[in-house]
Amino acid sequence: MKEAIPIAEIGKHEGKEVFVRGWIHRTRESKGIVFIVLRDSSGLVQCVVKEAVPGFKDSQKALMESSVTLSGLVRKDSRAPGGYEIQASEFKVVGFADVFPIKDQQSTELLLDYRHLWVRSQRMTQIFKIRSDVF
């Protein structure tokens, strides 16, 4: 099995093939290409999955918070979050997620009902990291 690298270290591997795993943070599709913003505990990276890539059909079906692994070539792209993107050569869904119930501007009551999902948001993750450093 390949060893996954943390997303925060993607910049060190520019021009090289990498293996990453994480959760889908956001996805969009355009003319035979799926753009996936992938996150792990260290950060975010944009991934491009083209039609010829094994697992392309799964990339079209995968929803927010689906667990995935992918291999691909790292390249610099100023438009991508973090400044780098991965051109996928292989994409695999480890676990498909259900439709994500939290939308923008939700009530505090609903957010507390879905607390296990709410803590995955970028804001909550940043708060917990700061809190951890302080303690």
C-alpha cells in the first residue's frame, strides 16, 4: 500500500506523483472534468479528475464528506486553494456519504443536533487547533 502524504505538504512534491486521502470538502463538474476540493486534518487541495481516470464515475457520484483516496501529479496553480492542485491518475471512494444536512445560516439548534458534522467545518477546526495549542 502507498503511503499517504498530508495535504499541507503538497507543495514539497511539485512535479511528483503523490498519494493522498481525505474527505470531499466541495465538488463541481464541467465537461468531462470533476473538480474536487479535498481536505484532511492539515489542509485543503484541489484535485482534477478527468474522464479517462479510473474511478471517474465514482467521482461524479461522491458527495460532500465522502471519504476518498487518490493518486496524481502535483502542479502549481494560483487559482487553486493552497496554490497547488493534483491532476488525478487514480480515484477511489472509500465511503460514500449521504446528502450533507448543514447549509449556510442554520439555527444553533440544528447545528447542535448535527454537532458531529459541524465540528468538521473549517471555522470549528481552526478553533480547536488554537484551543489545543493554548492548552
